[in-house]
Amino acid sequence: MVIDHGLDQSPDYQEGLPDERGRFGRFGGRYVPEGLMAALIELDSAYEQARADEVFAGELAELMRTRIGRPTLLHQVPRFAAQLGVPGVTVYLKHEDAAHTGSHKINNALGQGLLAKRMGKRRIVAETGAGQHGVAVATVCAMLEMACTIYMGADDMDRQRHNVVRMRLLGAEVRAAEMGNRRLKEAISESVRDWVAHVDSTHYLFGTVAGPAPYPRIVRDFQTVIGVEARAQVLAAEGRLPDIVLACVGGGSNAIGTFHPFVADPQVRLIGVEAAGHGIGSGAHAASLSAGSPGEMDGSFSYLLQDEDGQIAVTHSVAAGLDYPGVGPELSHLKETGRIRYAAATDALALRALQTLGHSEGIIAALESAHAVGHLLDMADRGELAEDSIVLLCLSGRGDKDLEVASQRLGLG
């Protein structure tokens, strides 16, 4: 049996918070087997209690500072900005690649890890696409002395072997998802099956802002540290807010974490960049918000890629972390309200951006982040970037995990 919490618009929605049913406008909710409802209600209750607990907040803040390295660096990239060819443009990168484990994923992993410990769970199960969430979860489990099982699509394991080794060195058991497309969606399905079978002792540490309530809110809240820091840092450096904020969008955790503190600032343009793969017209892409339609997947109602019969589409992206046919419900809501504009960058554009940023600034970005960098290059090429603009871009992860893919695609071997 699947529990449907309704699709009607929630009139009491407040920007930034889901309603009591876990809805962001008409998106979100809980579409799960009845056997999971108790676990989700338990998680919701535990999170509400933790949010109100100063001891929990203090422990999280201290570990963020001493173990994760927050606040992460924000700095200008003037040589890259010069490549845009638009006078007076200032570009700031928010360096989540400098956080411990090399990406933004550690923010949510640490928060949920502490929450699971508080709930008395002894084991963590998680999914991963590019491997960065898996590495972050394995790291947190080692820190907190918890057992750890990570599911990863078999194809993603092949193209992200570097992170598979890292997870195993950290003590995690890594299991391949062999069914279907053998990528992130399948890893999520396997993780949920494991969780259902061991729900009393196990917490499912979901890595993005999709899934059934309360996950979209929990993950967003732990990732909002990105935007809170960046907002204060830009204000300190420039005396005003940025004109444009950019982030890549797969499931959407780095994007909503970056965007959320700016949602109430209408003068700031928020742009999420999805994976266009070989091009939207080719059908080989992962641009749910740009080319998808609303539907139900992985326990939530949101935009996704599906055919006319509602079957989930096969996706493609050079970036494993963007290779997912859905997106978080809050990002879907902010699309429909018009607050966030979405674009899509092809594999070729992301690879161009990877090289441009590397050659100009000595920074090797994750291929996921390179999609946002690529769209900024494209905006400049199209004359869509005004003179004297201040641009803030979330560099969600570092690119050492992508060296093999980049070598093959760019002929660098």
C-alpha cells in the first residue's frame, strides 16, 4: 500500500518551510510503503527535537569547525573572470571542494550522522552516485563508530573507482546496484530495500533534497550552511549582495543549500544548471527541471524525466552526480513560482569549463560543478552577463574523482 498525502496546493505554505505534510506548494509529500511510515514519522520527530536542542546544535557546529573546516573559503577568480570578456565582472567561488572529503556532501552526512546517533541507530545505509556522498557518509561513520553500507550503481562504480577505494579504506561496505540503469536511481532503490529490512537498527542517510518528507527539509537545512556563509562573505567583501548566484543541480542539495538564504532577495538572480548531456534534443540528458514533468518517484512528487506512460527515463551525464532523473520538491516549487531559473549545460560545455577554470586559476573542479561554470561561460558568450556584475558560484566538489573520465574525454592520457 502507498500512502498519498494529496496533491492539492497548500495555501499556508511559507517560503523556506514545507507544510505539515512535507509539501512545498504542490510538491513533496510521502509516497512510501506503509511499512516505512513509522520510520519517517520517527525521523521527523527526532529532527524536530534535535533542532530545538542547543547541545545538538553546539556539537554539530564544533565538528563543522574542527573536523570539516568550516567556514569554507570564498575568493575571487580574476583570471577566469577575464575569460568571460565582460568588463567589470567579478566572480567569487564558494569552495565546498575545500571541505573535508572534498565536497558539500559532508555537511548533510555529519548532521544526519549525529541525528542517527541521537536516535540510537547503530548502522547507516546510504546511496551514492559520484561517490562523494558515499565517501562523506563513510567518513562520518568512522568518526561516530557506526557500521556503514553504501549502495552504488555498477556503472558508477566503474567510472568512479577512485571513490570506491576511498569508501572501502574508510571501513564501509560498498555494494553494487546491478539492476536497471545501474546508476544512482538504482542505488537509492537498493538502499531503501535494505532500510526496510533493518529499520529498527538502521538509519537511511539520504544524500539529496529529494525523497519522502522529512528528507527534503532535513538535507536542505544541513546544507544551508553553504549559502549562509557565502552571503555573509560576499557582503563583507563587496558591501552588497551578488547579482547572480549559480549552482549545479542533480538531486539538488548543493543548489538549495546555496540558494535558500537568497530566496527572499528578489534582486539576486538564482540560476540552477542541470546536465544537458549530449543535448536536450538528443534525449540523452538528465535535465528534469528543464525538460521533465511532474510525477512521483523515490517517495516524492516532483519534476522528473518520464515518458507519456509515466515510465522513468534513462538518463545520461558525463557527471555521475547529476545522472539522476529527478530533483528535490522545493526546487520544483521554486521553478513554478519563477524564483529560480533553470538552464542546462552539455557534457562538452562542462568539459570546456573544466579546462578553462584549470588553465586560468589552477582549480580542478568536479564535473558536476563544471556544469555551473560552463553555463556562466555560455551566458557571457550569449551576451547575457551585464557589465560590473558580481557572480557567486558554488564549487560543490573537487575533480580528482573525475580525472579518469576527463583524461578519456579530453585525450589527456
